[in-house]
Amino acid sequence: MLGCRSADRDAAAAAAIREDVPGAAVAVLEVDVADLSSVRNAVRTLGGQPLGALVCNAGVQITRGAQRSHRWVRATFATNHLGHFALIRALLGQLVEPARIALVSSGTHPGPLRSFGFPAPRWEDPRALADPALSSLGGGSGRDGPVRYSTSKLANIYTAYELARRVRDRRIAINAFDPGLMPEIGLARDYPAAIRRLHARIGPLLVRAVPGIRSVDQAAAALTSLITTPSSAGSVAGTSRAAS
């Protein structure tokens, strides 16, 4: 089942899967994780359907000011973390064990020395992370956007550990997944034009030459393996940084 905020893109992705894998059972679900009302509507649409796994994969990096989502919440925090958190909370009871949950996080949280120069997160009270009016990262500096991104991904990791603790009596494997640096995806779409062109030009070369930089296909294959390989679920809930 594919969740997507755009019905047209969702349908196109489902059609592409069916073309590659004739007879594949693919359903689509319209959900915008930046909008908590959309998350609630998606849960109602599912109507208690049993689920074997949940992959929380939406991500955005906004460098031009602290944009808000549909209500008061900062768009980066809402998309990268809060919507996923709400979705997991709502669907936890529908998981059929052994089950798996993967939060697609990031290796940016250690800071620039270990994450290709990406700035380290700046943790604050979650209310401040959600509301630009309360945060020290209110906008302004162009570097604040990447910091907001790495902080939201750190929230994924914190949640993975706490969730694993809370479901330790159930056969649910919890993973915070690091897909690696992927220059081919749209996370740089808010960057200056010169940097976007550089990403497009040298991205394929970096994928082949630099460990830790991945193509979309490589990262997707690793995530798929994490969800579909029987040994990934195990018999006890746990966490791992699973992209290595």
C-alpha cells in the first residue's frame, strides 16, 4: 500500500509497479503527513485493516525560512517526524506480529565530521521544534534549514528507541534506517540553482566513488530488505541503524 499526498503521483507509482511486476497487489492511500487531519483521515480509510509493516519514508528539507504546514506546525518537523509519529501511534494496534516498523532517518545527527559536512542537530523542547515562534531556529540563516532537517531526523531516532522500549513484549522490530547520502533525490530542490546543478552533475559519479553515498535504487533495495527479510523482524523488538 502506497501512501502519498498526491493522488496522481500515487496512481502513477502504483502503475509503474504493476508494469514491472505484473499481477502485483498494490493499493494507494492518499495521506499528507504534514497535515495531522490528513493522517487521521487516512487511518479512518484503512478501517482497521491488518498490517504487517509500516515504513515512514516522507522527508523534506526547507532552507528558505521556517515554513509552516497546514496549521501551526513547522513543515520540516511535521513532515519528517510528527506525521509519522501520529501514524505509528494510530496504527500500532493493527500490526500483525511478527511485524516491522522502519523510520527512515538520517546519518546527519553526528554532525559535520561524520556526515559529509552536514550541520549537527540542535535539540529543543518538542513544542519548540514544532513551532517556529518558540524555536531558536526561527528562520533567517540559510544554515538553519539543514539544522532543522538533522534535528527532525534525530527525533526519528529517539522515537525508534523509545518505541522499541514500549513494545518490548511484542514481536515488533523497530528500526531507524539511514539511507545514506542520496544526491539524486529532491532534498536539494530548495538549494540555490548552482548547487542543484552541481548535485545533478556529480551525483552519479559520487555514488560510484564514495562510500556512504547511494543511488535511490541502492537505498530502496536496503530498505526493502529490512522490511521483507524474515530475519529482520526477529522475535524481540529492537532498534538498529540499519543501512550499513
